[in-house]
Amino acid sequence: MSQRGWDNFHANPYELYDYGQYILTEFTDGGVANMGDGYWGWEGLGGSLFQWNQDLGISFSYVPSDLLPKCLAAAIHSQAC
């Protein structure tokens, strides 16, 4: 990714309520959140996530593969799985 693309991806952070984490957070034009302490990323339903810290030169992701259909339906309706 070019520096311009990187800058645009992280540009224009705005506050938005994250209904998955139940917190107010900052999202960018690229659709990623400012996770704090220099970390940027995204978290998904079921526990998947990816994060990176450009200053430390690290990134990681976790993608579980056992999100059962009943758990997905329960999460949509704010119920326990």
C-alpha cells in the first residue's frame, strides 16, 4: 500500500458507537477503529479480529471457525448462546 493509501485509510476518524463492544469508539474512512495505544483494527462477531501497530511494526489476526448458526441468531437478538 502506498503512503497516500495508508494515510487515506486512517484518515478522518469520527466517533461512533460500537454495538459489538458496547462502547464509543473512533472509526476512520477506511472502516477501522482506533483501538488505543497506537493500535488500529477491527473486531467481528464471533471473536475475530485484526490489529496492527505501525510504530511497533507488528500486526496480528485471529479468526475462530466455530460460530454456530444458533449463536449468530442469539447475538443478533442480544441473547446468550
